[in-house]
Amino acid sequence: MKVALFDLDGTVVDSAPDLAGTANDMRAARRLSPLPYADLRCMVGSGARGMVGVAFGLGPGDDGFEALKDEFLDRYQRRLLQATTVFPDMEPVLQRLEAEGRPWGIVTNKHARFALPLIEGLGLHRRAAVQVYGDTTPHAKPHPEPLLEAARRLGVAPADCVYVGDDLRDVQAGRAAGMRTVAAAWGYLGAGEAIEAWGADGIATRPEDLWRHWA
């Protein structure tokens, strides 16, 4: 069985309630009505940029965007673990990997400022054999370097790894790193191309489907 590497948000943990909540907290502070959760959930993979974009209709380069992005990050840091949990169906997958003595790791674009306390708060830091954050290497996904760094730290060849993620960038990074890729259809997926068009080696509808991709 190949070594399992996972994206974090939308793959191992469901952080959308806190990210969406942060965006609506900002709207409430400006006496704006909350946006539907579904409208915010699909943009979680785009981070603060996506949340500010859907909440306020602004993007990088627009007046006021940077200030809103900074406010979003500060507010989100204060509510990281208010409603964020490990996806219930992912827990049995992780437990089975551990019971079989098979290492697994996390490779996320989330910076350590946010990812580390989240991972520690959920108790995953004692379980993941490797953790690579968005600022661990000079590059973030879709660049392959974070995944290659994870393989180096584990002492395994990239070809012996499977990377699982819920965003096109995850598949692009995994393929560029020479790893097998699996798209997590239970995740946030974003607003771009359909998951079937990402070019992943496989698509897992549910976490339990991952086992057939790891043989």
C-alpha cells in the first residue's frame, strides 16, 4: 500500500463552518445580512481571497481588499476551532491506517499560523507522520515542492505516495510531484472545473472509497 498524504481543509477536516462564519461575522459588523452557508462553503478552498471575494465582491488589486483580507485572517484566527471538526467519515480511515501501522501525513496551503493550532486542537499532530504547511517551503500548491518535501521527510519516493485533495491545485501538485492523485468529492471543490476534469487518477465519493486507490 502506498503512503497516504492528505490536504487538510475539505479533505481531513471540515473547517467551512468557521471560515464561512468569519465571513458572516464581518458582514454582521457592517450591518449586512448573512450569506447562505452554501454560497460560502464552495469558496473555502480559495482561502481568505475567496471568502472576501464572495462576501464583499472584491478581489486582489481592488480598493479595500487587503484591509478586508487582513481583518478576515485576524478574525478567523480567533475562531479556528469553534465549529471545525475532522470529517466523521475520515476518522475511521485514519484509524485503520494507524492500526495497520501505515504512516499518513498532511500537506496544506494553510500557513502554520492557522494550521498548526488547528491540527493540535484536533489532536492530529500526534497522529500525522508529517505536516507540511503553506509556508514550510518557498512554494505552495499547485507547485509540487510541498509534496516532495513531505516525501523527503518520510523517507519515501514520491511514486510511493498517494495525495488526496478536494481542489484542482491538489491534483496538479500531486501529478507534478510524480504521485498518484485522488480527488475528494466530499470536499469543497471550488467554483471552477468539474472534478471529473481535474485529471486525477481516481475520484473518491466518500472517504471509505479511498482504500481501493491505495492498493
